Amino acid sequence: MFRRSRPALLRRAALAGLALGAGLAAAVLPPAAARAGEVTVFAAASLKNAMDEIAAGFEAATGDAARVSLAGSSALARQIQQGAPAEVFVSANAAWMDRLEADGLIAPGSRLDLLRNTLVLVAPVDGAAPVEIGPDLDLAALLGEGRLAMALVEAVPAGIYGKAALESLGLWSSVAPRVAQTDNVRAALALVAAGEAPLGVVYATDAAAEPAVRVVGTFPEGSHPPIVYPAARVAGADAPAAEAFLAYLQGPQASAAFERQGFAVIPAPHAPGADG
């Protein structure tokens, strides 16, 4: 069932990535194309379902339009470095936000930690049985002749977290030659959902959004760095709509949308129950 060639897997992953990234090309327009009452948001691909709902809610609440481009955080960060007119950036890890901040591309004082997530192992609904993920797991045997679908392990946050977890558990060396890497985590999820890969490493929120897969194991929290999604305004993005959208992301309607997709919302610094 899973005896597809590596080129075939990568072609399928590329198609899935193109579908998610289609909005990105549309968003990369000269700044003059922006109009009042509109905000361009670059957001990690794993946020798709929540962002669809949030963009609609923001427009209904404010009358301003939110144009959301979804892709791997690394691809979006590089687009911002190259001058793409993003106004708000939501990354799936801190490292890419750190790079933009170091380059002076993040508006001072606008950065905040927005969400947390969990890393899981998924299979097609009729695939592998549940397992306990730990040093004793024979992941290579579970793969059979198939491949392990993951986002790019050196660039995309979900892939970086996944590789870190597998390394810390002593499992990476046995499966590294059999990893099918994709441009973003939703493309890795698509390979598993289509039966092109018997297993994949994705976020718990991705798994919850795809009925054709099921979670067969959860990676221990201590096996990888905490999965935190920071958000910020891009430097120079001072339009009222950009500030309003960042504020909306921290409000009750957006928080409820994130929670419906399985994210853990990090309280705003001055919200009730927040640390400090």
C-alpha cells in the first residue's frame, strides 16, 4: 500500500504545499497595492483552520479585511527579509521571529507569545495501532517499507521539533534515511491522509483538523523544545488595521477559535490569570 517512490512522495508533497502557499504569492505585492482598512498577515501553515475563522471574525467586527498567507514559518520569514509587505507575522517557533527581530524587521514592543502546541505521531485511520513514544519504540519497524512524513527538518518548525524529539529519544538515526520531507507541516499531514506515507510527525492541531488520520502517539514534552507561536507587527506596519488585528488575536473571539482547533492560548501579560 505504501510502496511509492521517493520522487512520487515529494511530488505529492509539493502539490500540497503549493495549495497552502497559493495565498502567499498573492500577498507579495508592491506596498502601493495595499489599501486602507486591510491588513496582510503571514501565518504558519499549521494555523490555517483557526486563521480562516479569525480573519472572517475580524472583518465582521472591524470592517477591515485580513489577507492571510499561509506557509512554513521559514518561507514566510525569508519573504519578509526580502521585502514582502507583510504587516503581521505569526510564526510556529521563536527562532524565526528572533531572526527577524535581530534584523530590525519587527516593530519594537509588538512581539508576544500567543499559543502553544503538542507534537504527535499520526497514521491513516486504518493504519498503525497506538504506541507509546519513547526510547524503546521501534519506529523503523512500524514504517515497514514506507516513509516518515515530516516538514523540512532543518528549516520548518514542525520538522525542527520532530527531529529534536527523535534525536533526544535515540530514534533519529534509524529513520533519518526514510524521512519524506515537505515544505510545511500541512503537506506532511496530506501525505499521511492520502495513504502515501504510513506515519507522519505533525502538530496535534493538524491531526485534529484532518479526519483521514488518527493520532497513534504523543511525543513527551521534554523530548523537544516548547512549541510556542509568537506574533508581532512587522517593522513599518503602523496602519490601524495592523494594530487592530494583533489586538484581535489576543481577544476572546480569536482565543476561542484557537482553542477550538486544539491550541493552548497563552494569556496576555495583563490578562487575569497571566503570570506576573
